[in-house]
Amino acid sequence: MGATRVIETLVLSLLLLLSGSSATQRKKTRAAPRMPCKQMVFYFHDILYNGENAKNATSAIVGAPAWGNRTILAGQNHFGNVVVFDDPITLDNNLLSIPVGRAQGFYLYDRKDYFTAWLGFSFFFNSTQHRGSITFAGADPLNKTRDISVIGGTGDFFMARGIATLMTDAVEGDVYFRLQ
């Protein structure tokens, strides 16, 4: 019985030693991790459908509270409105610049007493510089500058994680706004 314990202890020690050395070996042979992008600046342009601008609109109200409608954002901080969008992404703040991708998703106004929204959207790129998507989600208190979570990505942005800072760059009534 004592000899069996000694053999079991030796086998277990050998297994632990081998597993530790293979983990060390794997660490040595792994490729250097890719450095994350520190800063990328894009603009997306949201033009809300208002009943008259169907040719230019890039977003539309798809859900409205009982007191609202689908061409005018509801009063009371737009509470209850759900908007979907397919906005062009540009490298500068000019709407007529060549798009490098699309921002697609939705936002909903979720508080009666305070002007705030919740966002869920992706940037889709198909240009010579970037290919793939970055996905964002989170609360948007609609301040001048605010952070939102980067929750994933594909292609050049595979498994992206982090924080994106949104800045309101321009607002023209309830119809047009531009985010940087």
C-alpha cells in the first residue's frame, strides 16, 4: 500500500511538472499580441424622417407612444420613441463626403423626466482602409460628450472591446444630428 502511494505521488508530480512546462512553452511560442487602436475618428450623420424628406432620411421612428406619431418625436423628452437608422459614416464632418461605411442600429428614448436614450448599433466598414464591423451598446445621456461600450467586432476589429467616446458635433432641430 505504501509503494502504491509513492507511485501515485510520483505520477502526479510528473504530470504537474509536465503541465507547467508546456504552459511555459506555449507562452514562449505565442505570437506577440496586436496593439489596440488608440484613436479612430469617424462621423455619422443621422437624418430623421419627418414626413417630407423620404429621399434624404437615414432614420425613421418605428415605435411611438400613444400620444406621439411616427413623423415627429414625442414631447416629454421624446419618451417612448424607437428609431432605427442606417447612417453614412465619413472621415470628416461633411455629409457629402465619401462614406467609408454605415452606422446601422437603433436608439430609444427611455426616460420621461430626463433627456436620455439607449443605443445599440454597429459600424460596418468596407473600404480599402478598414473591413469589418464594430458593435456598440449602452446608455446615452445625450450630453455633449459621453462614453459607450464597444462590445465586439468582426474583420479588422475582431473581438473589439473598449470604450468609444461620442460627441455631438451638430444638431439641426429634431431632423439632423451628427456624432463624432
